[in-house]
Amino acid sequence: MKFRIQKSDYIIGRRTAFLNIYDAEALGVKENSRIIVDFGNYNSIFFVSLSKNQVNRSEVIITADFSNEINDEFVNIMPAPPLKSVDSIKRKIYGKKLLQDDFESIIKDINDENLSQIELSSYVTSLQTVGLDDDEIIYLINSMVSHGEKINFEYEVYDVHSIGGVPGNKYALITVPILASLGLKVPKTSSKAITSAAGTADVMEVLANVNLKAEEIKKIVDNVGATLTWGGSINIAPADDKIIKVEQPLGIDPIPQLISSVLSKKVATSIRYLLIDIPMGNETKVQDEQSARSLAEKFIRIGNRIGLKIECAITYGGQPLGRAIGPAIEAQEALRALEGKQTSNSFIVKSLEIAALMLEISGISERGEGIEIARDTLRNGKAREKFFEIVNAQGSKGIEKSEDIQLGEFTYDILSGFDGYISYLSNRSLVEIARILGAPHIKEAGLWVYKKIGDKVEKNEPVLRLYSKNKEKLEQAVRLSRKIKLYSIEGMVIENIPDIKRSKRIWEVKE
């Protein structure tokens, strides 16, 4: 059927065509049905939205976010045939094994935005509940790589990557410049926060432009040795970033998708040697050593099959890394470390140990000797110098030292109610508070952890400081902090177990 195009100023975020309800009946389509809108040499799938009065017969209204694709006055519209990808998703929901062509159709339709949000959410949920075997993960990696750009380097390139899940995990801002200053080429691309208060790209974005194209990344790595950029700005494995947008509101990060996400982007950027950080601990993605080892073995096993040399580091994730949680305050803590100023020991140690392992993997140092080389590179200022070379090459935002970074002007200190020692910090609750404050989208929002597990605290001494640019968000976070468990304080005596006979005598007296 032929329809006259009417363009609107509606922005919906997916290809939507508004049809008169009677035209839809004539076409045999319903609300949210897929149709093909054919305009000359190009056609695309749109989703139907119906109207009784706002759309005239034989007219179609196209939303503003996609109307620029159509220059013709008239278009032909027909019902879209069933998608193979939808059938593949249904089979995965029922536990069936998928093949390469299944993933090819799924990834193509994700890239082309042919799937509804419900269908895409169902796909992500099936990965969480049903999972994928090794073959399926490799099929998924191949499909994600084939439907995106690649960056080819004429030399060996290296990378470090954390699966995340622990607050404050900005080690890459220390590790990457250490490696680059010692001659390794590190085209580091990172994600923005999915469920956390800040991803590496969110933190780096406080200091520099992270939205680089593939050719810009290659040029910077050629000249400077490394980048710290956002993977979503590059057209490598583009389906992954569309999947991440679904994972964020669901608050999940399925292991098969996590592995595929990491390795597809490494393959697309020609990484040959990869060190993967797996934080382990309470309220992280990986809660125990057995699960961490199993995930490490899976990464290594799949890496071997696709030509990647992978080693994994299982790291402590039972509490925040460092003391800063949130983009700006984490950037500030990272700069303090590069400047040689006092900051959290756990943050420095992890950054150096990850760097040391990669120096040993690459052959720059002997096994067991990388830590001293990494430590010297941080101490002598070469890491800081290289970091600002990277910042300037990507497009500096004018911050030259840690004191230049602005934090939220509205603050609140959460005080200890009594004397004792910090016995527990809730990763999950700290992230929840930081996100209520506005992180990661509001860079200045976040919190500072004054006291960590094992630290002594006195009554009315601050345990946490909250930062926000918005007074209402701060008040909301403070109210939430009073309802949820952020930390625990104990004395040196954890529990008193009385003598059994003595307990009995006291019981008898009470009787």
C-alpha cells in the first residue's frame, strides 16, 4: 500500500510509524507489529503505533529521530515477514543450543534495531537464566566481530581488562600509563557503568575526551603508546552497546554476554595478549574462589580457541578499591596516586600488581620481578608523564592536577554511632547511594570512604562523605542511608560464649 509521509517532532528512540487504525486493519498489522517501509532504493523495518484520529487515512507519521532517513513524499508499506532471530531467541529461552547462523541473525537484527525492547530483553534474560556453552559463546563472539569495525595494528598490542563489580575499580588509569611508558602498546577501550557508580570510561571522561573513532585510536597508539577510551564510541562489536542499554535497567550482566563482550572487542582491536582482572568477594559479580577459577578457566579456554593469549588475575573485591566511588572523585584519587600523594594502599597495590603481571607476560621482566619495575615507574613520575600524554592526545579537559577536579558542592558526613572497628562494607549499598547522588551521569556525584574494613573508628567520627551537585539528591541519599546497611562496626570481642554450666545456673535462677 502507498502512503503519504508526514514527519513529526516525536522522538521515541526506535523506528516507529503511526498508522490510522483502519489502514492497519487493511494491512493486517496490529500495535507493535513490524512493517517494511520502502522508500526508493532503501527499506527498513518500523514498528507500528496506531491512532484513530491523529493520523489520516493513507498517511503515515514517521518519528523525528528517523524521519531524516526518508526524503520521498510517498512510501510503500507492507507487513514484515517473521524474523529468524525471534525464533532463535525463543529456542534459547527453552534451552536449545544455537548455531552460528542463529547468532548471525540475532546480532544483525540487534544492530539494525529490528527487535523490540521486549524481544531484546528476553534474549538478555535467556543468557542470564539458560546460559551459553563454549561453542555458542564463540559463535556469538564471531558474529559480534563480523558486524562491526576492526582496528589493525602492525605490531603486537596488549590489554588489561576487569570484569568489574567492585566499586572504585579505576586501576587502569595507573596500570595503562605504566605499561605504555615501558614500551607496550595498549589500545585500552572500556565500558561506561552498567550497574556500578563509574566505569573506567566514566572516570577518564572527567579528564579527557573518550569518544574517539577507530582511526583516532590507532593514531594515538602509534604515537603515544596507549589510549583510555570508551568502546561505545567505536563501531567495533556495536551490538554490545545496544545490549548494555538493556542490561542497565535490568541490573544484570550475564556471564556469557560478559565474556563475549570483552573478547569480541579485544579481537576487533587486534589484541594478542590479554590480562583479565576478576574481582572476587561479597556482593561482586564473582563471590567465591571456585566461581572465580571457573570463570578464569572459561576465559582462557575460549581465548585459546579464538587466538588470544589470556591470563587471569583473581583479585580481592570484598570492599571498594581505594576510597573514592564516583567518576570525578575516582579521577581525583587516581591523579593523587600518579602525583605520589598519600591515597589508599589497596588501590596502589592492585594497580602495580596488574601492571607487573603484564610486564611479565610481555617478557619485559622476568616472572616475579615486574612489581619493582612497575613501582619504580610510578615513583619516578614516568607513569604520570605518560598519562598526561594520553590525556592530551585524546583531548584534555584542562585538568592538570588532582586539586583541579571539582566535586559536588553539597556534602554530608555519615558518622559512626559508637567506637569499634569496621567489620563490613556493603559494595552494593555504597553503589546504590552513589547512584542516588547522581553517579555516573553527574560526574561530580559520589562518595569518599573514610573507614574501610579493619579500620578503627570512634563515636561521631565520619565513616563516609557524600557528594552531590543537587541538594534534593543528597537529601534522598541521606534518607536511604538510614534505611539500608552500609557498614558494620564491631568491638574486638565478636561474640561472648558463656560456660555451659554457668549459663544453666543463671537460667535456673531466672526460673
